[in-house]
Amino acid sequence: MKFDNPISLEDAASFLGCKFVGNPSHQISGLNEIHKVVSGDLVFVDFKKYYDKALNSEATTILIDKEVDCPDGKGLLISDQPFDDFNRLIKRFSPVKPWDQPRGENVSIGPDSAVHVNVTIGNNVIIGNGCTIYPGAVIYDNVIIGDNVIVHGNVVLGSHAFYYKKKETGYDRMITCGRVILEDNVEIGAGSTIDAGVTGDTVIGQGTKFDNNVHIGHDTVVGKNCLFAAQVGVAGCVTIEDNVTLWGQVGVVSDITIQEGVTVYGQSGVGRTLEAGKTYFGSPAAEAREKFKELAAIRKLPIIIERL
């Protein structure tokens, strides 16, 4: 999430009531979680094993729970509860405005687009030209839809990211302030759900088509001309490159890449990065040809055992 106007390190420390290390005038232009940070961003860290990752990331301000050496050109905010303070910053710079009618404020709908009855649209939504949004769809705040997009019934775009911190009192949610972006010529099947980025964007690339009941987690980026069959589930922070086909009930773990031109057969479980242009099957998924050989060998086991 980018701020409308940058703030100084000193101002951020004053708002949070915490100590800072670095140039008081050091500028913070936005905030992001660790997978999406760029220069100017603030990121939080509250586990020692992730200190180096945060301090050496592209983020130029680190909200951290221990005073450490400050890298050159960066600033630190020292907080007892970095997760909670990160949420406080989100609330300040991206306050939630409840919907009190079927269509929120600052909604733009392009010409030749058909928005059917019983569609709920939040604030700051852009719908391009020639789109069709079918009944029952719910479009949360800050969603951007390109041209010639079809959104079928009961689709949810921009639902909150599944991102929690476990505490003694239970699970605390990181407040979602990211977006969903559907590029041109995308089709989203009935009952599908696409989570907003925690602080960044979840993107569905141009020409990609989803069957019914597909779920895409937060901050995942799907490339162009991909094809996902029914009940595919993709976790957060996944990169799926162009021309990927995922058949029914494929599951994908977080923070991996499925490279260009991959096909994954139905009911497979993807737990690692997949190489471009190959076909995969099984759980855990492996190259389909090898997996089918394994299955053929397993079918021979009863005969082998009888001969022992």
C-alpha cells in the first residue's frame, strides 16, 4: 500500500509511541509485507530468525521488536508489538468505510458493461468496458476490473487475506488493505473467490479463465492465458506464469512459482516450484511420466509379495 503523501520516520514513531533509529526526516512512502516490499516501504518483523531477511530486504524502514544495527540508508522503529503497530498504521492510512448501500463511493463502470441485479460493489472500484457481472457477485473495495471481463454469479473479489498471528488470546488478523486486479478478457467462474493482497495486489492476468469454485489466495499473481478447472485452490504469495493449466482440485502451497506452460493434472498437490513446459501429476506432484511409472509399479506389488 502506498501513502498519498510520504511520512517521516519521526512522525511514524510519534504516532506509534515508540523509539526510532535513523534520520528523523527519513521518508516512508508505503507499507508492505515481506513478500512484496519495494524501496520506500515499511515492513514489520517480530521473529529473530527473520531479522536478516527484513533488514536486508528492499524495505527501507523496518518495524522491529529489538534494537539492532541499522543498515545504511534505512530507518528502524522499535516496538514491543510490531504486528499490532503495523495494523495500527494500516488503520490510519487505509481506514475502512462500511457499505450502507449496494454500491459504494467512487465507483466507475465503463460503457457497454452490464452489472446485473443483486451485485454488491464497494468503494473505489473500477469496472472497464464491455464487462458482465452476474447476480450475487460481491466486489470489495479497491478492486480493478479490466475490459471484457466476465464475473459469474456469487463470485467474491477482494475478500480479506488469510493472514493471522497466533497469540495466547487466539488468532489476530493482519488487516487487509491490498487490491484485486483482473486484467482484460478474464473470466471468473461461479462461486469463485479471490482474496485481496494483504498490502499489495492479487493479479489475474489477461485472458485467463477460471471454472467454478476456484480460490486464489492473497498476493498471488497469475499470468496471461492460464486455465484453471473447478475447485483449484492456490495459497497466498504464489507466482503462476503465463499459459499454465491446472485441472480440477489441484492444490498449490504458498510462496512458490509455477513456471510458464506447465500443466498439472487433477487432484495433484503442488508443494514446490515447477519447471517450465512440463506436465505434473500426484501428491506431492512430480513429472507425470515418472508418476505414472510409479503407479504401475505399485500395482505389481501384490504379485511380487505373493512370490516372496
